[in-house]
Amino acid sequence: MNRSLVLVVNCGSSSLKLAIVEPESGDRFVEALAERLFTAQAGMTIHFREAGKTVIRLPDADHAQAFEVFAAHLSTEKEMNSRIIAVSHRVVHGGEYFRCPVLVDGDVLQKIDACSGLAPLHNPANLQGIHAAIRHFPELPHVAVFDTAFHQTLPETAYVYAIPYELYEKHQLRRYGFHGTSHNYLMLEAARKLGRPADQLNLLTLHLGNGCSACAIRQGRSVDTTMGLTPLEGLVMGTRSGDLDPGLILHLLEHMDFSPKEVDELLNRRSGLLGLSGLSNDMRTLAQAAQSGNRQARLAIEVFCFRLAKTIAALSVSCSPLDALVFSGGIGENSVQIRQRTLTWLAPLGFAVDEQKNSVHGKDSNGRISPMSTPDVRVIPTDEEVMLARGAASLIAGESP
Ligand code: AMP
């Protein structure tokens, strides 16, 4: 039987990721990635499951031009085109407006635009993608799925900063949290693996990719998370510093002649694993360098794990008694060493690792990598695209989220 498909659109600041996904099975029929947009090196790879890969150079292209090239390739696939029932857009910041996927209309576009001040790199790019897709597929429903939505259940105690309250009331300066689509997916997958309803589970989910965040989930609701007003807060990441003393920023501005733009660049693009190691933001590169005796790489990995363990301990207050700790994202799913080191730091809280199960990423034990007598720790691969596809499909079908 030919089932319905959803076109999933994910616009980064200089990239465009597209996929045609079957919501139920999660099967991908087409995947495309345009990178380095706005530069002379811009290019796109389109991978049709049946017909194979095409690589296209797109010098200086923007999101709209890349989308046009993708749509032109897609137009020859008449049968597949006819099965697409919706376009689902990842939108980074939904502020306090959105708690679940919504149909895109004038009001939604205006609200996404209103949140651009809070996500200046992401929301304008997301809007570009939405406009380009609407131009090409005006007859299809377009759905927006927000990175912040899953965290809209955070209690006030977890989302306010300890600064004058009127800054929240008048300017919405609060913690929002990101990677919500991934944490939501991990919750549902953990529930499936544990064989229990999500709303009866207490979980701690770790999305550890180039960006990293952790989320405390209590009975199916996000109750604390590490990213804040922006994705800069929290864990050590590939190029982002995560938490630091705000006094350090004042010092850079007042005593070291940094401009706000330079501080932004320093903390978002030159810090984290890259800043500490002076070598790379990529954990695989650092793991190899550390093994060859590179001290800075070793330090970067050690700081990453220590800060992660400290954060897990802190988040535990919101989700005890814990049913499972979940590792995910490129690092969480693949790095035996990072999981081992982090869990070793957590031994005082009773966590332990089964070395054999960890070495095969829990693949033979339904994801479980901890001994049975200790807290349940799982490795679960994330899949944001399938959540985006499902979010749109259930909205179209009129199901409640
Ligand atoms: P993501 O953003 O989820 O694609 O994750 C990217 C991060 O995952 C990069 O830091 C990669 O180096 C890391 N990663 C992928 N595979 C491995 C691996 N086998 N061991 C360690 N890190 C990995």
C-alpha cells in the first residue's frame, strides 16, 4: 500500500536539510542537504532512495534558491509527489506562543517573526524556508514544529532567571530550552522500550551532538532543561561554552575591549570543545588526539564529561525516582568512552556501566548499558525528522498532540 508522506524542512543559519518521510515507519524516500549557503562553496547533495545521489554546486545560493533546486528535482517524481500530504517545518524559537505543532498562517508567521529577536540566527532562516516551501507547494498544508514547545511545561521555578521579575514580564527574558523535538522523541522511545506509558515515567534525556542539552522529564512533561533564553546556556558543546560566570562577559566587555559581537562569536563559535582543545569541535577527532597523548584534547573531553555528570546530578532533583537516563545525539549514541567516563563520575549516585553492553551501545539489550541492579541507563538514537513528520501528520488528521 502506498502510504502518505511528509516533506520535512529544517533550515539552519547556513544550511537547509530536507527529507521526505513516511510518518509511521520513519522511512526516508529522499534526503537532501545544502551546506555553506551564502558562500562560493555552497552546494547540495540530494539522495533519492531508489535513484541514488546527486551533488550540485550552488555558489552563493540562499535557502530559497537551494529549495528551488530541490523542488525541481522532486517534480520529476510524480508518484511520490502525489503522496505528500503536508510540509513540516522545524522552527527553533516559538517563545511562549506555541506548545505543540501548528498550521502555518499569517498569525503564526507573525509570531515566529516576533521571536526572531530571541533567535536572530535561526528564526529568520526558518521563515525563509517556510516562504520558499509555500511558494512551491501552495496547495499543501504547512506545519510549524517548535524546538521550544516541549519545554513549555517547565514550572516557573525552573524557567525564571533570578533577575528583576519585570524583565520577564516586559521582555520575556526567561529560560525556554531547545532540542525539544529530540527530547520528546527520546521520551516516547524510552516509554516504548520500558513498556510503560510515558506519562508514568521519570526520565533524564541527554541530547549530545554538536549542540548539547539535557532534559528532566517528570510523568511525561519537561520540568527542567539546560538550555535557556538561547542555546548557549548549559552543557559544554562543540563550539559553545555553556554555563559560565556572567561576570566573565562583563570583564571581556569592560576590560578587554571586546565588542558584544565579538563576545557572541567567542562564546558561540570558538568555545566549548574547540576552545578548550584548540584543535576541533568534533568529538571523534578529539578522542583520537587524546589517545595519541594530546593534553588539550584530553582536558576538553574530561571537562565535557565532568560538566555533564554535574548537570545530571543537578537535574535529578526534578525527576526522582528516575526510571531511565537516556544517552543520544552523535556523541551520546556513539561514544563508549564519554558514556563510561560520565557514569563513573556519577557512581556516588549509584550509577554504573556494564562494559560489555556499553561497548556495543546497548544494541543487544534494548539499549540498556547499565547492570540490572543499578539505575537504568539506555542508549537511544534520536530522530527529530520522524517527530516532525508525525507532528504534521497527526495535526492534519485532527489528532490531539
Ligand atoms: P550530531 O550533531 O548529533 O550529528 O553529533 C555530532 C557529534 O557526534 C560530533 O562531535 C561527532 O564527533 C560526534 N560523534 C559521532 N560519532 C562518534 C563516535 N563514534 N565517537 C565519538 N563521537 C562521535
